[in-house]
Amino acid sequence: MTTEVILHYRPNESDPTQLPKIAEKAIQDFPTRPLSRFIPWFPHDGSNLPLKPKRLPPVISGEAAEDVKQYLTISEHDFKSQSYDCTVDLLEFQPNLKKQHSVHSHTLNEQTNSGNMDKQSERRKQHKRRSWSVSLPSNNCTEKIFPLSKTLQDSLKALHLHSLYRARWTIEHSICNNQTLEDIWSKLNQIIRHNELPSCNATIQRHLGQIWVFCDVMYCEHVGNLLKRKLALTGKINLFVHKYGIIFSM
């Protein structure tokens, strides 16, 4: 049996005569020790095994086995066709001129990439920054809540939606009546903190220019009327339900 050894060394190696000695030490036989006899943790008499699979092993069809065989053949061919030289693309084994040029290019790329990543992180912080406001867990409401309109009741019946299903009012920046989105958000927080909007919680989506107000369907018209009146909104607000889209507008 013959062993082929390929030795790679750096051009600036101080003592090349030591390289064969290093290679000889690398291919020396490793010390071995006898393994201890395996003793199973369970009693085994050869007839009654304590561990048995509950199900039979899966059956693979002949077509599936052929597909796997072809895939393994292609993978083995690709693996053999690859270069075995481990020094490919390593800068320390390249000429000095090429090495300096590559290091310089790599440094420039790192600086450019780091600059782009910093800009992207700042944009993410600016556009994806959002806040939450949650109502108090109380059933007391300062205003009388009227039953749902017939139009909305018909929509809920057609969609088979329960009255405790969660819905979402969307406040667009275009209906804020010369107010900024932050002004509307500040007013909305005060209303929610005073528990004037039953079962509500809200979030501001600054990167979308929207405020989402979540509530139970049974309170949605009451919440919508309060939002339009107390926030002085102009235009329509849409009621969105997950998986069903916009089901009502007012």
C-alpha cells in the first residue's frame, strides 16, 4: 500500500529542510489502545429484546430507490471533479503583488459593506420603529353602546364571524385633517388610557403611515364613531379582519 503526500509550504519558509521531517511525523501511525468490552445496560439473552419498534420500517418503491441512486451518482461525480488543492484562493500562497491588490480590494469592500449596513440599520430603525398602546382590562364604558347596524350584521352572518372576533380599524395619514400621525397617536393614547374605547389596543406603523386600532367586532361601530369624532378624522376608515380583508367602512 502506497501513500501519496502533497506538501504545501509558504515561499518565505525559513528552513525548507525541516518540511520532510514535519511530513513524516504527520503520517506516523497513531497510538492505539484496546477498547473495553461493551456491556449493554439491559439484560440480553438473544431471544427477548426489550426494545422493539412500534411501527414497521418505511417501504421505498423501486422508482424512489432509482432516483436516490442517480442523485448519489451525480453528487459523487461533482465531488470528484472538484480540486483537491486546499491552497486555492488563499492569499498567503499567492504572489505578493496579487496579495497586496486582493487585500486592498477586500479592505475597500469591507468599508463599503459596513457603510451600507450602517445606513440600512438606520433606515430600519427609522421606518420600523413602532409603539403599542393597550386598554385597561375593565368593562366599564362611559358611553352607551348601540347594537350593530343591519349592514354589518349581514356581513358577519355571511362570513360566519363571531361577535368576539378581533377586527382592526386603519387610520391613514391622508384622513388626519391637517394633523400629523404623531398628533393623532398622542390623542389616541389618552383616549385609550381613560378607557373610553372598550376592548381596544392600538399600534402605530410609522413605516406605513398608519395607525391600527384593534377591537372586538361587537364594539367596532362604537369604536369607529368615537375615533372619527374625538380625533377629528375626515374621510372613511376601513374595518379589516384577518383572512377576510376589509368587511366594513364608515
